[in-house]
Amino acid sequence: MVIAGTDAPEAISPPTAPGVQALLGGSSYEIPAFDVNTSCANPVYMLEPGSSIIAGNPKYGNILIIGVYAMTRFLRGSLRGSGSSPTVLVLQYSRNLGRAET
């Protein structure tokens, strides 16, 4: 699964996550993908749905979340900076607790 979020997407539609999914060689039948758009707080807000999905559905052993801050491309002047934070959530089973953890 791919969850992506950016404050300045390339286009309003299609969302960013399916584009990443296609670049990774996946199709909509193999790898679900969706966007969470909460500006620069994207990485934090993507952790909750990602963790919930991975813990609640063993079909998804790994979830790629990508937060991108690119608003600075619209600013003038020398103060510029952009960044991204790709993270992979991995499902692990705890022998001690007997439940799924992320």
C-alpha cells in the first residue's frame, strides 16, 4: 500500500500516491494507493491510518508512507528548502503479546 501526502501536488487530480504506485511498477489491483493532504503535517497524519490498516488487515505486511514538503517552489527569494520523508511501516507479530504491532 502507498500513502502519500504533499502540500503542493503536481495536479489536483490524479492524486500523488497512484503516480508513485505506477513508478514502483504496481497496478491498482496489486497495490492500493491514496493521498492524505494535511500540508506540512502529512507524515504525522499518515501514521495513524497506515498503522491502523497494517494492524487490522494482515494482507498488508508493508505500507509505504511518503510526506513531501514542496511549498517553497512557490516562494521568491533565496530562502528555499524542500524535503520528503519516506517511511515503511512493517507488520510484526509479538510472541509475548500475541498480537500484531507496527
